[in-house]
Amino acid sequence: MQQEKNFKPLSGAAMLAVNLTGILACLAGFIATVVQLGRKQPSPTQFVLIFGCLLVGAAFGICLRGLFALQPNEARVMVLFGSYKGTVRQSGFHWANPFFIRRKVSLRLRNMEGKGLKVNDKQGNPIEIAAVVVWRVEDTAQAVFDVDSCEDFVRIQSETAVRHLANSYSYDHGEEHEITLRSGVDEVSAALREELQQRLSKAGVKVDEARLTHLAYAPEIAGAMLRRQQAEAIIAARKKIVHGAVSMVQMALQELDEKNVVNLDEERKAAMVTNLLVVLCGETEAQPIINAGTLYT
């Protein structure tokens, strides 16, 4: 695996001035020699001077190709005849060997929003899941030389990690105290980010954030699961209603007994408890029947 190393280029402004001065000097020498050829009889030295001015001027012109500029959060990977020489990260105007192949690499944060995947959770239920990954290139040498396409590598490995994550957790109903995809959002996101970092480190990529953006049951079981959730919600609500009703009945019997409002035998207490529970736990408003006679008739 390649490892990034720093490359220090020369100042672009200074080399631009040197190259332009050299080109102008060669042009002036070429013109002066041609003028002398018209006035005097040509000599081999003059032809050598003309050839030399053209050759040196062309060399300075080639050197102009070595000028390049870098914006913030950009890098250039320098390759000379197939050999990696280093990476330039300093923003500004630079100059390097004109025969270098300079491959631009963006160091900015990038978002990869994965498409919705249909997978099975830990319990085998088909679900739909999608995630977004925030990533950036950390090692330019690995990103350029160790993978064919950094963007494709991130996309494919992200889909693989999301599939593995879905297979490792239950959607909503796991064992007691078990983290699920729906309830343990922070824990699941941290696990996804850690797995992605392990997979993408081979490409010199750092994962800054990874989160699920879509999570739902597959359409073929969504209706059944919705009814299941509704039933569980009704049961939970009933439990709270019954618990509160029992507490209120107990409080009522205790208050009546302590304040000697009325003395009830066990049979009458049972009847009172039944009536109160019907009133407190019923879904519709109770219609009381007033007994105008004695208590025991």
C-alpha cells in the first residue's frame, strides 16, 4: 500500500518571472542575430547562436508548463514516469517539474447518500434501509493508487456495511435490553461509522459521520407489523388504565373505611370494586343507575 509523502514545490511567481525573462532574452538574441545576418556575411557562429536561442527559448516555454495553482482543500499527486514523488497540499501558486503528471484530489467533505436497500434484519424480517455517509480523502496516495475509483469504492463498501448492519440488529422487537435499529439510533450510527472506517481506510478515506436516513418494514409485511404495533400500543395503554383504576379503587375503599362513611361487608365491597372498575376502565361513558331504596334492597 502506498503512503502519502509531502512534496515541496517551488514558488510559482518566481519561476514565472525567470521563465518569461529567459524567453524574452532568447527572443532578443534571436532577433539581434537575424539582423546581423542581413548586414554581414553569415558565419557558423551566428547559426549556432540562432539555434541556441530557439532551443533555450523552447526549454523556457516547456518550463512554463510546470506552473499550477492549488485552491484550499485541494491536493496534487505528483507522478514522474510512473514513480510517485509526493503530494502537494499547500494552496497557492507553485511550480514543479513540467514532466510531472499532476493528479488533482479534492480534500473537501463529500456526502454519499445511499439508495434504499431491501434486506433482512436479525430476525429475518424484510426491511428497507438507507444511510448517508460524510467522508473525505485523508491519504491521497492510497486514494489514487490503491483503488481504481475512490468514489465507487466508497459507494460499494457503504452499501455492504449497511447490509451487514441490518443483519446484525433487529428492527424493533429484540430480546430484553437489546439495541434495535429503531430504538438505538446513536449506537447503531456509531457501529455503522466504525465499520465503514475499517472498510474505507484501505482507500485513504476518513468517515466523519454515518447515519441512517430511511428505515421501514418492507411493503409486504408493513400492514401486519402496523397492526402488531397498534395492538401493543393498546395493550400498553390498557395496562396503565387498569393500574390507575386499581389504585383509585384501593384509595376509595381505604378512605371510606378510615372516615367511617359507610360499613360494607365483603360482598358489597366486591360489588363496589366491580362497578368502579367498569366505570374507570370502560371505553364509553358509564350511565349510572341510582338506587332510591335502601342499601341492601
